[in-house]
Amino acid sequence: MKRRKGIDNSVAQALAMVMQFGINMLVPICLMSALGIWLDRKYDTSFWMIVLFIAGAAAGAQNVYRMAKQVYGGDNKEPDKEQRRSSENSRKIEKEK
């Protein structure tokens, strides 16, 4: 099956982004929980898994927040090219008046 030229891959991109959000959340939780279970078994305790699960959830939430901020254009410290052009054009118009 041939692909047609000009087909929008927005569905595939959205699916990839959703999967990336999930992975960014699950990996820290799973790793920290596994470490907590190992520590609980090694030292015969019962609190490390809970503490490290919460730490993993916080780290995952921070990862998702950073990714969402980057994807959806959070704080842009430098204006993009279109904003610079429009501001330059408005300055030129003001000078002509």
C-alpha cells in the first residue's frame, strides 16, 4: 500500500505524544517502587516502597509537566521569528507616520 503525498500524520504524532507522556510518568514510578520493594526485603521494613513510590510519582509528574510545557509552548524567553517580524513591521509603520 502506497502512501499518498501530503497526508497529515497528526494522528500518529498525537499517539506518539500520548505514549511519551505515559512513559514519562510510569518509568520513575516503576523504578522507584522496585527499589523500595528491594529495600523493604533487604532490611525487613515496610515503608520504603510507599516513600519511594510517592517520590517516583512526583518525579514522573515533574517530567510530564516539563514535557507539556515544552510541547505546548510555555514560557518562551525569546520571541519567535513571526513575533519579531510583526513588531519590526509595526515599528516601521509608526516611523512612517
